Amino acid sequence: MRIRSGDMVQVMAGKDKGKKGKVLATHQADNRLVVEGVNIATCHIKKQGTTPGQIVKIEKPIQASNVMILDPETGKPTRIGIKMEGTKKVRVAKKSGKTL
């Protein structure tokens, strides 16, 4: 997966299509991402001892294929390429050619 935690992405498919947010976590095993403010679910937490029960909204993971990374120069969705700089691999935005 070429998208990493901290990247800015835009959702391209699903109920949250068009929303932008920062990647909070990646799940490599099942190819999913947790994006800030996207795929919000309501969880009911039971009371435990003296702490009261509550209703909490949390972000659930979405498929990595449903998002595109945002170009740092234009702010538009772009694909990611890989270039070699010396002996290191560097991620590059396809639209502008800038490193990510």
C-alpha cells in the first residue's frame, strides 16, 4: 500500500465520496485505512462500575482502493508513482511530479 499515515486523501467512492481527510492509521493485512472524519459509526458503550454508559462516534476503516492521495501542489487527487533518488525509493505525485 503506497498510502501512509499522515497523508491527505480524498474519498472517491462510497457514502462519503468527495470528503477529504488525514490518514490516521493503516491496516496493511486487509488493505484498509482509517481517515479522519470519514465513515463515522456510532458506538454504545455500557457502563462499567462508576463510569456511566455513553454514545461515542468513531471512524471505521475503509478500503484503500476507494481513496486517492491529494497532490501537495494543486490539492487535487492524484495517483502515486515511485522514483529512485540515489539508492532510496521516493513517492511521487503523478500529476505534478512533486515528491510526497
